[in-house]
Amino acid sequence: MSHQLIKFAAYGLLFVLGLGLTHTLTQEQLLEQNKERTARHASALKDYIQSEFGRYSTIVAFLSESTLVQQALKSAQEGNVADRYLSDVQQASGASDIYLLNAEGTVVASSNSHLPHSYKGNNFAFRPYFDRAMAGETVIDFALGQRSMRRGFYFSKAVDFVGGGRGVIALKVNASKFETDKARLDTGEKSHFALLDVNEVVLLSDNPDWQLRASKALSAKKQQQVAQSQQFLGQAINPLDWRWLSDQPQFDSQPSGQLITKQRRYLVSSSTLADTSYRLLMLSPIVPFNEVHAARLGLAMLLLLLLIVLIEYLSVKVAGYRQLLFSQRSLEEQVQERTQELEQAQDALIRATKLATIGQLSASVNHEINQPLSAMSAYVAACKRLLMRAEPDKAMENLQLIEQLIRRVHAIAAQLKSFSQKRPVKMQRISLQQSVQNALLVVGPELKKHHVSVQESGLEVPVWVDPYQFEQVLVNLLSNACQAMEHAQDKWLRLEASSKEGKVYLSIIDNGPGIDQHALSTIFEPFYTTKSEHGLGLGLSISKQIIESFQGNLSAHNHHDGGAEFLLSLHQQEPQL
Ligand code: ADP
């Protein structure tokens, strides 16, 4: 796979992951908000139903204490009076019917006595709320109306008639009242509620499809119990199409969960109504995608695109920078390589110059060595004769002279060797006088050969140099001077030194023809020479480099006496930078 393709695949992945993450996070956040909202709505509805239940229970309790109601248990006459009273209370309270049952369960007074479907005379002894109230319980029960088939809540309580006898006051409220009242509460447009009894049967719900159906299939035993209670008048209770995605919310331990119906998915909040066994479920639809999602995904898309552009921009920059670093490094390497090569070439040149100088001087050096050797042979012959003549004292004198000559030859050989050898540079403080002496050992024979007189002054000063390199410079300058004076009448050389403020100035002045004015600026350039034979034209350029490496200076002038003057400036000790 090409590099470009991998890059595009990575960007694609980043894009998809980014959008996926945004979607998931938004969904989680919206779900949290939804949970909170649903719990709030559930609590509002629960408060409302509880307060209504409380209100009707209070009315029933109040009626059970009413003398008028109690009297009605005594005679039909009193019952008629109670009819009107109960009708007034019914209208004022919003209940659908209020009626009084005697000890046999027969209705003796009823709020609907004046209507065609009057309960008066009917017997409701089979209703559980009757038995339970007769037993002294304050009852809230749910049942279907026998004739109306309407769902309703029955609030009942025993009525005790002074002087013996007990009856039951019952108040019925149509279930639809709560369902329509829900619409008035601000519990969310698309949300629904369901009030479940202990058997999970939906008694109340603003969704008509859910009414009188079980949130889960009833067991056979439960079905039998429900049928026996006549609570639903034998009506079959079918299970709802609810499928719980979580554990079904339990009473208060797990107040929320999720379920899915054929139409949609709901978030469910569950709570128990106080003083009853009813459970209230509030269901809010979970929307998989809405405008908040769309807006956030749009924003995420924009940010991801910006991020990709930024990454692309930075990677181009980084690539450029790396290329730059790379080329800089390779340049540095090249420079290092070249420097090394140059240093080697320079070393070779220095050696070549030295050898050339030795070559130029070899004749006179030969002479300088041959001369003592010849002298030594003469002394040896003389020694022999003196010994034969038994004159040992004189022979001893000759032997001492021979010894001196041997020392001199040694010194010349050693100086030549050290001059031609390659040595590591080692700066030190040495005597200028000593350096000049060493140089003269090499170049002295040549000067002598050409009858050059050498004058020295002020050389007793220290200089901070590498001794071997410095001697090479002196040999160069002295032998150049000697060569320049080849045709001069009176050949002399002056070496004059002076010191000032830690510096030493050495002038080497000859009596030659001097340097051509136009050549003054070029003589230090490599390969500039006026010598047709043996001249390399490197001596001065290397000498200048050497002196500069001592942080000194070498310059050339013409002396007012006529000859050339080479001026060296040197430090007396290591300069403090
Ligand atoms: P080379 O001696 O091989 O020519 P140098 O670099 O030592 O190389 O000298 C360069 C040139 O400078 C010489 O060829 C000569 O022309 C000039 N030169 C050097 N020393 C003197 C001097 N003392 N007097 C006059 N000319 C000189």
C-alpha cells in the first residue's frame, strides 16, 4: 500500500472515530438529561395522584363520620335525605358516584339516585372493597363498573350507626379523570404513564392501548386470583408488547430502566404511591438522533476537518524541517571530511616544503658534515704519528678536538632529523636565542658557504611557540635571505628582537635586493616563487600560517637600508583570551 493511501485511511479512521465518539458522548449526555427529566415528571405526577387519593380518602372518612350518612342506615326516609347530600358532595368533589351500603351490601343511599342508572337497591356485597371496609379497613380499590364497564377507583370505609349496625360508604372516581388530568400536568408531550397494581396490571394509563393489560404475562395462579376477585369482571388481561432492555425497575431500589415497544424505546422511571401497593411508571421516549445530535456532529465534522488540515500542515512542516536537518547534517559531515582532507594535504605540503628546504640546503649540509669528517681523519693520522713519537699529551689534545667534531656532527644530524620529522604540535615557552641557534645549525653551513655574516641582538627573551614549527619558520626565512643575497657584495643578516607589553618582535633583515613592490602582497600566497629551480613557493605561506597559529603575525617589508625585512610578532607566554 502506498504511503498516501495509508495516510488517507488513517484520516478516514480518525474522522469516523471522532464522529462515533461525538455521537456516543452526545447520546450519553442526552440520556442523562432525559433520566433527570423523566424522574422529575414522574415525581410531579405521583404527587398529583397521591394528593387526589388523599383527598378522596379524606372525603370518605369525613362522610363515614357524618350523622346524616349514619342516619341513612336506619331508614329509607333518611336514605332519601342522604341521597341529596351525597349528590352534592359528589358534584363538588369530582367523584363519579358516592353511595352507602348497608350491612348486606345493598345500596341504601346514592348520589345517582335521581338518575336512570341509580345504584339504589343494587347489591355490591361481592366487591372486595365492601368486605374489607366492613372488616374496618380504609380501602382504595380498583374495579370495573358492573354496568358502565368503566374503570374506577373505589374509596370505602365502614360507617357505624350509633346503637348498633354497620354499613359502608363508597366513593367511585373514574380512572379517565386521572388520565385526562395528566395532560394538564407538564410531564412531556410524548411521555406516557402507567399505574400498575401488584399483579403488574395497568390500571391507569394515558395510552389507551396499555389500559388493563399486564406489563408482563400473568402466571396461571395470578390469572385465577384476578378472575376470582371480579375486579375486572372476568375480562382477560393480556400482556403488553413491552420488552425490558434492563432489569424491570423495582420499587425504589432501582428507579429507572429501559424498555422497548413495537413503536419505540422508552426510558422508565418507577416509584411507589404512598399508602398503596400501586406503582407508577413514567415512560419517556429515547430518541436515537435529534437536532442536538445533528448540530454536534456538524461541529465535530468541522473540527475534525480542521484537525486533519492542521496535522497535514504540521507534517509538511516537520518533513521540511527533517529534510533541512538531514541536509545540514550531511553538509556538516562533508565539511568535516573536507577539513580532514585539507589538514592531511597541508601536513603533506609542510613535509614537502621541509624536504624541499633540506634539498636546497643539502649541499652545504654535506659540506658541513664532510668538513669535520676530513678534519677528523687528519687529526686521527696526526694522533697516530704523535703516539709513535711517544708524545701522548699532544695526541690527547688531538683526540679532544676529534671529540668536539663528533659532537658537532651529532648536533647537525639530530637537528636535520628533528626538522624533517612530523611531530605533534606542543606549545611551550622557550628561549628565542635557543630556537635561532637550532635553526642556524641547519642553515648555518649554507650561510657560511656564502660568507654571510650574522648579527644578533636582543634575542634573550622567551617566546610562546611550538619549538619544531618555529625552527622551521626561522630556517625558511634565513635560507630565503641567504638565497636573496646570492649576488650581493657585502652579505650580512641581522636578527633583532625587542619586547613590549608581553609581545616579542623579531626582525630578520638581509642585504639582498629586497622584494619587488608589486610582489609584497603576493609573496605569502601559496606557490608564489621567483626561483626557477627548487622553488616550491610554499615556504612563506606555511610560515605565515604557523606564526598565526601561535596567535602571532608575520609580515614582509623593504628595509630602508635596501634589503628585505621579515617581521615576526609573537607572545612571550600563552595569551589570555
Ligand atoms: P620559495 O622559496 O620556494 O620560492 P617562498 O614562499 O619561501 O618560496 O618564497 C616566495 C618568494 O618570495 C621567493 O621566490 C622570493 O621571490 C620571495 N622572497 C622570499 N624571501 C625573500 C627575501 N629575503 N628577499 C627577496 N625576496 C624574497
